[in-house]
Amino acid sequence: MLYTGNPYVIEPGNVFFIHMILMDSKNQLAMNLGETFLVTENGNERLGKQKLDLVIL
């Protein structure tokens, strides 16, 4: 878990799943949105291949 004050050093080769959980406690519903990233020497690389466009049904 990444948080302020965590002593872990992020290094190239690390893989992280960054996500947030949206909750509707009243209706007992939840949704998880996230992306997987590889830390590289030059920053990061998004590993997900799905488009990030908003889908309206």
C-alpha cells in the first residue's frame, strides 16, 4: 500500500495496481476502478490496454 510516510522505496521493475473503491452504502453497492502500472527507469508504463473513454449505456 502506498501512503505518506511509507518507508518502501519504489524501484524500476515494481508493479502496482492503483485503484479506488466507489461505495453506495445505502444501496449496498460498490465499484472498483483501477489500472496496473510498471515502474521503469524513465517513469512508468500503463499495462492496461483498454480505452479510458467514458462508456455510456
